[in-house]
Amino acid sequence: MTHETADEPNRTAIPRPPSVGMVSLGCPKALVDSERILTRLRAEGYTISPDYAGADAVIVNTCGFLDSARAESLDAIGEALAENGRVIVTGCMGADESAIREAHPRVLAVTGPHQYEQVLDAVHEANPRPHEPFLDLLPPQGLRLTPRHYAWLKISEGCNHKCAFCIIPQLRGKLASRPVRAVLREAEKLAEAGVRELLVISQDTSAYGRDIRHAPGDWRGTEYRAHIKDLSEGLASLGLWTRLHYVYPYKQVDDLIPLMSTAAKPAGLLPYLDIPFQHSHPDILRRMARPAASENTLERIRTWRSINPDIALRSTFIVGFPGETEAEFEHLLGWLEEARLDRVGCFIYEDVAGAPANALANHVDPEIAAERQARFMEVSARISAEKLEAKVGTKVWAILDEVEEDEATGRTVADAPEIDGRIFVEGEGLKVGEIVEVEVTGAEEHDLWGEALR
């Protein structure tokens, strides 16, 4: 399109660069994949659309871990097709291309998990890229889908375990650890960009570096092994709040506890562990084919708390696993009463296409499984309420996620974003991303209230 005036020569209007939208489903590991894809696209000159209407194409990053997640992914693809019409599918469910195309034959392309180049190729075919990448088109830390003050840090892909209920190794492959220098350098860039909290994720954080024989790397003039202990030391040196997620309870985890700060003065590696215990009864754990099934987890928890009494423990559990008896479930409740975990999630077992557990005998009646979930959550809520009530009148540190006038929503050392509890803080001049000391004035089952101390 051109126009002409008496004072100006003919000029060609600058074309609008192609725009891409993103729908990201599933776990934080998938969110990191989405951020990497968007970063690459933005470097090539694409703009990122916040809605369907403004996008020339939409990428749907799917989850395929459970049948319910697959259904949600298919619904999201259908919605994107209806609202936009030009849809590229990637992620875990992308490994089952036939199922996607059977439900939605109009999708432009289907790729599997962490297949970044194939996603980019599909976008290029749908909307040719404006130009080759230039470094000044994006911030050094890349584009992120989380608030500025915290970020997920993925240290590896894939998993070597063969849990009976899980198909992640089929979807994402075997363990593939990132070089330690690359992880630490990414964390350093995030710190330089204003991130105050790092959330370390993988399929098995405890196993980091095993596949590359814990190969060393140099960072800031110091050699670090690709090992969870060395990595934790390096990350802690940045001074950011750092949380470890998906940590299996192997013995080497004991070495991490002395590296952790205290809740009274949190900095660096936080006294927080996210450990997917899944169950407590040894027979159930064997049928699940869980790693560390033979570990005495209660003894391990006692050891951790003796080293750092401030440590906060969160976990997830599955009830209604095939063959679970009432006695085995009661064992889990008793274990929970003794372990007194700080944060807990509980899921009802679901068959997953391709998982070995589907073939196990004695599937639990769905109504019984739902009743067990309710009983489990009732116990966990009571424990949480008791632990939080004990904090009333004490002082805690919190990172603020949202601020509206003189009220803020934040999280304590014991709370990761989106999955744990919150603390509601009153005070003047509060800012998003700020870490403040708070006097706790009230508590409920999962949340706290308090006043900022200045």
C-alpha cells in the first residue's frame, strides 16, 4: 500500500510482521519448552499475540500424561481451530500424531515433545520468517511466560525410570542432562534480568548428570560437576531464592540439606523439597515400580529435619492404584500423620494409554478411590492447618507476586508458585517481586495473613 503527498515521495508501508499465539498446557517443564519456542520465534522477528484473533498461527503445547490431560489437549486444539484455524501442535501428546489428526485433521503440523526445530519449521511454512535472528530483538534471558521475578530452570529432559503408571519416558525419552555450565549461565542471565526466585525442574532432579558421568564445567572461574550437589552450590552462590522440584528421595539428597538456608533468613538454596513420594506402602510402591521404593522415607525425613528443622516438604500421592487394599490405604494415612508434610497433593489413579499399570489386576472402584482421595485430603488439610496456626505471631519472609494498593499476595519459603499456599500481606509501598519480612496475624488450612515489617 502506498500514498503520495506534495512534500513526500512514494513510500512503501512497512508490512506487519507475522504473529504467533501460544497455548501452553501441562507441567512447568512444558512451560519452559513454550518459552524456548517463543524466544526463538521472537529472535526471528515474529510478534507474540496474546489472543487468537491477533495471531497468524497458534501453537498448542499439549500434555499427554493422563487420559484426562489428553482430553484437555484435544479440547484446546479444537478451540484454537475454531477461533483461529491455523494450528500447530507440539508437546507430549504430539508423540501420538494419529490420535490428534483423527480428532482434528485440519491441524497444520504435529510434533513431539522438545522438538523445537520441527515446531519452527512448521511456523516458517505457515508464515515465513521476517528475517534472520538479531541479538537486539530480545532480552538476553529470552522470553518467559512467568512473572519477571521468578523463573523455571530446566536442568534435564527425559527419565530413565519405568514407573508402571507413567509414559513420560516414551514421550520424552531417556535422561538427557544439560551441561552444568549451560545451566549456571542461564541462571546467571536470569538473575541479571531481575529474577529473584529460581524453580529447578526436571523429571528426576536427583539423577541430574548421571547420563553424562557428572561431566565438569567451568563457571565464574570455578569447576562444578554436573551433579545435583555441585549444581545446588553454584545456584546458591547467586543469592536468589532457589527451590528444588521433583527430587527423588535417594541418599545423596541428605548432602543437600546442609546447603539450605533457614526460614528465618532465606537466601540461596531454600529449605524446601518437592518429592514425589506417590505412596507409602512397600507393596504398592513395588507394583508402581517406583525408584527408591525400598527407602525408609520416614527415617529420611527425620534425618533432614534434624539437620535443618525449617525444611518444608511437599509431595504428591496416588490413591486407588490397581490392587490398593483398604489396609494399604490406611498405611498411607498413618504414614502421612507421622510425616506431617507441609504441602500435599493427591490424585486418583487413571489408566494411561501405553502404561503397564493398565494390565494390573483388581482395579479399584472409582467411587472407592474418590472416597479415599477425600479422606486423604481431609487429613492433609488438618495437618496443614495445625502447622500454619503455629506460625501465627511469628515472623516469616515472603516474596510478593501481586500488589494492589496496600495489599499484596505472596508466598513464604514453604510455598512454590501455583501449587502451594499463599500469604496475604498488608503494608504500604509494597512492590511485586519484593522479598519482605512479615508478621503472621492469621491462618487457615492452606494460607496465611500478615503485616509487612519495615
